Amino acid sequence: MTILGDWGTTRLRLFRIVDGAIADRLDGPGIGQLTASPAETLAATLAPWRGPARDAGVLLCGMAGSRNGLIEVPYATCPADAASWRASLATIMVDGISVSVAPGLSCANFAGRADVMRGEETQIFGAAVVDASLAQGRALVVLPGTHSKWAELIDGRVERFHTFPTGELFALLRDHSTLTRAGADTAGREEGFADGLARAGTGLIAGLFEARAAQLVEGRSHGWALGLLSGLLIGGEFAEALALAGGSPRRIVLIGDPGLSALYAQAAGRSGLDVVHLDGDACAIAGLGLLDQGEKK
């Protein structure tokens, strides 16, 4: 039996693995939502599994290794393969439980600037286990989210990656701007998203204001405006990412939430790209499994 976990900013997910399959799971608050210390929170969440956890230990990835997590684990530097990533594991004792924490990755991104990730690397390395074709040649792996990651893999090695804070920008515009406050009708979001994708790349900043103006002048719905913002931002992300990555990829591999991945698949289709979908939890568990194998050698 093995206990594996992904501790992100918004949630903690723990999995009890028996004979290679998920036997049970526990959920807790993310690092960004803590009301107690990380160690106290982990111990409380693990309470139902305390005995097995003390026997087997726990293996975590994500923000558990951040400055605000259980223990700060330095980033492994790209290019990085699974072995060099595994070599940077750190261990801490929590309530008598041995907890190993994975590092994140740092790199010079597609533009040659500093970039970092924590947690996504586990899914990326796990993806090469779930889809063996990623272990050979060049591939672009995309993880949509608050901070979307585009990772370039060469023979299964993370060569470099680039972060786009697309989800964070959308949340800021939705919740703290005047652009979507003119109405409350939620209809039309899919149409708005398609319109945003069609306009993406022709002037993002000016295009954003159409979300407000079209509600006031053309009677567009609040939902359409939200869709337009999403389409503009995701379409802009694709245009920028593909220009920076270079090499005219034929496909991308999407890992993550099915709903958000579906929007990214639409954007990929407009860019002439084929899409492969991989389940985020399956990739995370496969990546943590690589670390677990190394611990037991």
C-alpha cells in the first residue's frame, strides 16, 4: 500500500493506492486556504489513515514544497528528466509520519525568461507513463488552469516550459472589473467564447472592452460577455504560445479539468492542431508512482 498526494493552492488530494489502483481518497484544504499550519492540516486530514500512513509514509507533490508549504524544496532545473527530478526529493516528519515532498521545476521559458512550476511537473512526467509516445521525440503538453503551463518535452525530458496566467486574468476581469457588470443574463456563453476565439490575436486589450460595450449597445448578455473574455484570453494564449514555442507542432497533449480542456481543444482546433486528452488525476498518480519507485529502490 502507498499513500500519494497532490497538495495545490486550492485543495489537498490524498490517494491510498493498493495493488496499483486507488482504494480510497481523502480531501483537505489547499495551501492557500489554511487556518492552521501545514503540518497540523496534513496530520488532521490523514487522521483516518494514521496507522497506514505511519507504516508506509506519504509522498506529496505540489505546493507542499513551496515556501508556504510543509518544507521548502528547491526547484530542479530544466532540462529535467524523471530521475533528476526524483533526486531532489526532501523528507520531513509530521506527527510521526515520514512525508517525502517532490520539488518543482525551474527553467528559462520559451522567451528565455525565468519560469517555475510546482505540481504540474508530476502530471507531465506521469503523462509519459500514461502515453508512452511522449517518451520519444518532441511534444507540447498543455495544462490549463489558473496559471496555464505549456511544456516542451524532448524524449520524455522537460526541456523548457512557459506559464500563462490566463485563468487568473479571467477571474480578475470577471470579479473585479467593470467589463461584465452591465447585466446578469447567463445565456450565450458558448457563442461569446466562439466570438472571442475569432477575434483573438487582433488586439487583445481593445477587444476586452467589447464585453462591456456590446452589453450596453447591442443587448448582449452577461454570459456572452464572460464567454468573449474567456475566448479572447485563451485564444491570445494560443497565439502567443505557438509563436514563442516555434517548430509548428501538429498536436498538443491536454491534461486537466474536462470542462476547461474542452475550451482549450476548441482553441487548438482553430489553430489547426490535433488534441490528445489525458486525465489529470491519472497523470498525477503515475508521476507520483515514479517518485515512489525511486524511494523504494
